[in-house]
Amino acid sequence: MMLLMFHPEALAEFEAGVRHYELQQQGLGERFIASVETALDNVISAPMRWPKLTTGVHRHLARVFPYAVLYAVEADRVFILAIMHCHRTPGYWRDRAKQPR
């Protein structure tokens, strides 16, 4: 199994999504966590399965929620670049892909 690493801003996006959904309805934050964790499990088990969004960056859509996991596959790990709300400004995360990891 490959190692899973998060860009700090991706982790912050995940946490913000949890807070947002929990404020909408009690328990909805937990459902969001489960949805993203399922996507992360899928990515770890078959990282090349999900389509490339751009060179070197794959995208796996979360179920039910309008979020996508954006990630890069490296030699020994999967690097999560963003837990992106699909209605947010596209490409805001691109500079993260260029940063050294």
C-alpha cells in the first residue's frame, strides 16, 4: 500500500468542508468525512485508475457531495493536492502541484 500525504491546504479544505456540512445539519459532517474517506481509500488502492485532470494530477469525485480529491502519484506515495469543492474557482490549486514536496 502506498503512503498518503496531504498538502496542508488540502487538509484545511477537508476540515472546512466538515465544519460547513455539520453546521448545515447534525451528522452531515460525518457523512462528508465518510464520502471523502471512501474516495481516499479508492485512490490508495488503485491510484492510476482515476482520470487525469491535467499532467500529473488525477481527480476522483466524492459521492453525494460536490467535492473531488485531486492528487499526484509519486514513486512511494500519493500526494493529496486538494479536497476541492467542484463549484469553486477552477485551478486555484495549480500552484500546489508545482511546489516541492
